[in-house]
Amino acid sequence: MSFDVNCLKYDRDGLIPAIVQDNATGGVLMMAYMNSEAVKRTLETGETWFWSRSRQKFWHKGESSGNVQRVVEITYDCDRDTLLLKVEQKGAACHEGYFTCFHNRICKSGNVEIIGERFFDPEEVYGKESGSGKPAASPAAAGVAGSGENDVLPASIPDGGSAGAEVLNELYRVIVDRKIAPSGDSYTAALFAGGLDRILKKVGEEAAEVIIAAKNDKLQEIVSETADLLYHLLVLLANEGIEMDKIYNELASRKK
């Protein structure tokens, strides 16, 4: 069955909401609107195009910042009135410099906290009229244990909660970003540059370190070395193009 953009149900202004999702982690990046021409441009170019209701013009995501979205998959819902786009996000999706537009978390205490790191200063990219008065986030961040790298994982743990799958998802997303847009001082980028053999060598080394720590009955070392192993396994998964949801699904199938 061939797709016709006119099969979608647009509102009275000829627009349809488009939810944009990070293909690597499944996290929601943003929501914007498309008209039929924006849908066509997105399909033709393989990158996202939207219709700006405030400026009344088309906009190519990343046209100013360079943080484009490469489309992996587009689906629409059963009512044909909402689009879901899975993309490979380069850099940050939010015009305020954050990876996702949904970076304001409402805590149980009633406070609001900013989650995730800030990739860029919007004033430097868009000028002082960018409309973002938020200060850059300064979450507690630490390098990957034992990696000796400059890549950092933003702390994003809910009040009273503990680090869980969301930390793995966010770390995986950072790793994928280093693969897509490597920087000279990034250990992760250096691993990708070294190819599969270098990555596998590190996985083997870290697995051995976990075994040694366990044999020596040193609990903190087990924790630290396990974190190192998990990190290098995530690099391996990203190198092979294996998404985290596949791992989670496989683990879920083993609950016996």
C-alpha cells in the first residue's frame, strides 16, 4: 500500500501534531506541527521539517544550530491525526540547548528541576533574542568510572528515587552522540575510532576486572568494575547498532 500524505487527518489549519522520539533510547525529544508539505519534505530529505505557527513558515530542524534529526521511521496512529517520528538526533533537540524539550521535571516536593546536561548556550546559537532565560544546568556529574574520559553522564534521579534504567538509557544516548559527532577529547569517540577489536578488548579486560574484584571479595571494587563493564558493553551495543529496548525485551523474557 503506497502512502499518500492526504490520508492523514489535519486540523482546521491544515496541521498535524508530530511527536519526535529518540531512536536510540525511546525518549521523547519534542512535539511540533507539520502540514502536508512538511511531511513531504521530511520524506524526501530524510530529515525533519515542520511548520512554525508563530512565524508562519517552514523550518528545517537544526537549520540554525546544526542539530539535525535524521529520520529512522515514521508512523501514524489509528485515527491518522498524530505522527510519531523516530530519529537519530545530532546534538540537542531543544532550542534551549538540552537534548530533549522535556527537561523540566516536576518533583514530588512540588519543586521543578532541570534534568540532563546542556549542550549549547542558545544565545551563542540564536542570538540574545532566543527567548531562553534559563541558566545552564549544573547537575552533579561524574565521568564514567575508571574510563579516564571527559564524557559525563548527567545526574537525573527523581527525589527520593535511585538510579535505574533511565541512567543506562541516558548514558547510551551520550555514547551514541559521541559516535555520531565525535570530539577530540572524548574517550568514547576514541573507542569507536579504534574499531570493534579495541572495543572488544576493553570489554574483555573489564570482565576480567569484575572477576578479580569478586574473587578478592571487595564489594566497592565489584561495583566500580561492574560500572566499567556496563559502560563498555553499551559502547559495543552502540557500535553494532543494537538499541537498549532490545536488551530490555530480552531480559524481560527471562523472568522465569
